[in-house]
Amino acid sequence: MSSLAGYAAGLAVLALAAALARKRGALDAGGVAAALAIGLVLLAASWVALALMIAFFASSTALTFYRYREKERVGAAEKKGGRSAAQVLCSGGVPAAVAAASLLAPEQGARLLFAAASAIAYANADTWAAELGSLSGTQPRLIVKPRVRVPPGVSGGVTPLGEVGAASGSALIALAYYAMTGGNALAVFLLGWAGEVVDAALGALFQVKYVCPKCGVLWDHPVHVCGSETAYLRGFKWMKNEVVNLVTELAVVSAALLTSLHP
Ligand SMILES: [Zn+2]
């Protein structure tokens, strides 16, 4: 296949994925624009990174819709209109920028691809953990204080099922990376999974937390799922889930680039 035909095919795949994501309500209008921008950057920079990003997006979107009503009932569902541009950029922007850096430093291509794959493995682990963990029959416990139980959907809460989800989500990206490059899949898997653990700890320690006065439970938002207004307890109001994702991705990428695990 000539490179021109390859780009045309890549553009067609991106346009199709964007149209499908909009139609199914996986992304809002801004989210579609952000996802297309990331897709175009990856199309120019790295086919492997683009394929990994599509694997992340497709599998995470499918899990978001899986038993959506049950998650909605407990207030742990992704919002109805779809993910926003900020959410898309905070989970896809770092891997896209890292992959694009290989255009400037082609001799570092394998190393940068390893770092981008690790960041995508974390993003997938995080979404799978949230989407499967919120369906868990057992009540989540705060990762930094396991004695404290929190409702499903509260950041920093973990369940065994959510952790299995995180490991599986990271493993999927690691295996796809290995299939396309023969690179260090175990390191990608471990970095992705470790990222999800860091994410949960940051979410538990620094993300804004409220208490519902009626139900007496921790909550991430100013209004509880029961309809009551919640009271501020602790944490930074600007440290939303997207910010936690961005900070964790930068940590995963730094760990991937600074260690000698890369190919
Ligand atoms: Zn309540």
C-alpha cells in the first residue's frame, strides 16, 4: 500500500469512528473535535500509536455503555451527552504529544512509542477500572484508607472487580503493543496498571470530596445522586478527574522515559 493510500484509509477510519462516536453519544461535539485532532496527529506520527489509541477508545466506549442504566442509578455513569473535549484531551493529549515528538527525534522513535503505549495502557486501565468497578457487588473502599467505604463512582474508591478491570485494560494495550512491535509488553502492562493505582491515590487524597448530609456518604460532586446538596469536606475543587488523569499520564510517561525498560 502506498503511503498516500495508507493516509486515505487512515482518514476514512477516523471519520467513520468520529461519526459513530457522535451518533452513539460517546462524545459530545467538542469531544469529537478533540478526538479527531488527536487521531490526525497520530496518523502523521505513528500507526502503532494510532492503533493503540483506537483499541483504547473502542474498548473503553463499549464498557461505558455496558449496563449503563445500573451505573446511572447509583450515579456512577459517564454523563449522557458523551465525553467532553477536556476529558478527551486529558486522556489522549499526552500520548499523542509523546508519539508526535518522534517526528522531531526519529532516532528516539521506539522509546517514545513505548512511553505513549504505557500512557494509553494507563488510560485504558483507568476507564476499565471505573466502568467495571462501579458494577461490583462489593462496596468500594478508599485506596488510601481501606477501612473507609465509599459509594460506587467516588474517585479513590477501589474494588477487586475494578482492579481486575484495570489489569485487563492495561494488558489489552500491552498485548496489542507487543503484537505490533515485539517491544516490552510486561513493562507497558505494569506501568499502565501502576498508573491506575497512582490515579486512585491522587483521587482519594487531593480530588475534591463532599459529604451528603442525608445519606452520610462521601461524594465527588456538589449534588448527591439522592438529590440533596452536599457539603464540602476536603480537597482541591480544581482537581477534577480530568486533572488527575493528566497528572498521572505525565508521571507514567516520565517513568517510561526515565527507566531503561524501553526497547
Ligand atoms: Zn444523598
